[in-house]
Amino acid sequence: MTKPQQTDSSTPQRSPDWWIYHGYGTVQRLESPPTLPPAPPWRRFRGSLPEPARVLPPETDEQRGAGYQASDEERELVNMALYLRRPLMITGRPGSGKSTLAYAIAYELRLGPVLRWSITTRSTLAEGLYQYDAIGRLQEASLPESNDDIGNYIRLGPLGTALLPSAHPRVLLIDEIDKSDIDLPNDLLNVFEEGEFLIPELTRLSEQQQQVLVYPADGDERVPIERGHVLCHEFPLVVMTSNGERDFPPAFLRRCLRHTIQQPDKAKLARIVDARLNTGDGLDEAQQATIRQLIERFHTRREKHDRQELATDQLLNAVHLLLQGVNPLEYKQLLDIVFKPLDNMDQT
């Protein structure tokens, strides 16, 4: 297994030898994607790797994922998901860092840009798999010298792209799945179990068109699809987030590893602020003392007013304003705005 590459002088957290993901954040990351241990027999897939292997787009999510402070339980669950090839269901309050975990995994393990599927009440399984522009193809066919290449009108969705055969798993973020229509979790079950799907518009083509090049969700370099059949080689690392606003069917939950992110204590808040804003370097004692007071104020307000929803990124916004040299008198007024509860309750 590839060893992590040291990127600064900080001491990484100790972790068991079997772990692949360590939650190093800005401290360490792998030199290249890891070679995963064998999957359980019931989670092995037959997708053939393309020749040549697909080159992933450049990484663009380093800043979002590098500073994530994973808890021991989160690190353990991520590794269990990698070994078992099972989706993760992460529940927590808004702003607790649920979606950032996906970016942290992709950053440390060098698994390429995160594929993100943001769920709404109108989201369907078909949307996540692929989209076919039948109208665009019809319009193109009416033009002189048109090139009737159906692949020009098919673009895979985030889920469909994550299932493309690759040597290393892609990271797929299915964000706020609790906003979905009641049928979507059940619709996902078969795809999660089988790691495959069909594109009917391609399966109906003649024998002379067994391979069609289509567009992935994350680029404009087309990828080959054989007989309209997409079958993964390594099951993607799926991170689904939920604000806990609804229940899910037992059959769906049985196929997921579940975790609830707890509100960070003062020590973890300090680590988050330092990792995200680099407050440990170049600040005088007065500034560091003010940041400590600010963390204390934020934590006390959240604990004292238990019904108030305060997100960790509100604290980060407040510290950033402080570091920009905002006038102290103005800063006190701005804090009441920045720390305004997410549930719109009045401050007391």
C-alpha cells in the first residue's frame, strides 16, 4: 500500500494498521490512490477497465477537503466503507461538516474531484444516472450534413459517472438525500446492490454500434459505453448526507453504514479554526487570545441556548472578519449578525 506523503511538520494522529483513510487533513496525503484490499465476495463487480485508463480531471477540491477534522468514529466508518464497498449515510445539523467529509476523503486518498449530486424534491434516479437530449438530437438531424452520433446527446449524471469502470473508486456525494421524493431511496437500492445500470437508448442500437462514446458528468472527454451497459469495477465511495428531517426504509438503511456528526466541543472548534484559517502562524498573543474568547463565546451561546441552531462555519466567518482587521466596535455589532441562529430565533 502506498505510504502517505508528509507535507508539513505536524504529527499525524495514530491509527490502526488496517486503516486506509487516516483523516490527516493538511498533515498528510497519499502519493497516489491506494490499492484497496479485496472486496467481500458479494461486493465484487465485473466491470472491465478501459484501455487506455481514463485520465481524471485535475483536482479542484483541495481547499475544501484539506482542513477537515475527522473524529475517530468518522475515520473508522470511512475505512469500513472502503473495505465493505458500502455507502455511508452521514446525519447532522446544517453546517456540521457532513458534505466536507467527502471532499476530505477524496483529497487525502487522491481519488479525483468529488462527484456531487445535490438532491431536491424533484430528483429522480434517471437524473443521477444519465440524461438524453432527444430534442437536441432531433433538431440536429434536420440540419444538412448532420452527424447522427447519439453519444453527442448523452451525458452521464454524477451517479452514472461514479459507476464507470476504474481502477480506483470515485467519491460520490449525494447531498441532502432527506429532501428527496419518497421513492428515490428505494430506487437506489438496486443500483447500490448491483453496481450497474442500462442506457436503453444505447441497448436498442444495431450490432454495428456496440460501443458509443458519451460524456461523463465531470468533463468533455467522452468515455466508451459497451452495449448501453455501465458496470463498475470498484464500487464508488458514496457519501450521503441528511439533516435528519425524515426516516428511510429499513431495506435502504441496511445497505448503509450510518453515522451522526455531533456538535464539536471547544477543543475541536479550536482545531477546526486553526486548520481552516491557519491561526497558529503569524498571529500575536492578543489576536490568539481574542480568537480563544470568540470560540468560548460561540460554544457558550450554543450550549446555553440549546434550541438555537449555530453552525461551525458561522464561527469561521467571525474569525475571518477578525483577521481582516475589522474595527473592534464594528466587530461586536457584526458578531450578532454572524451568530444569528439558523432557526431565526432572537438572541437573548
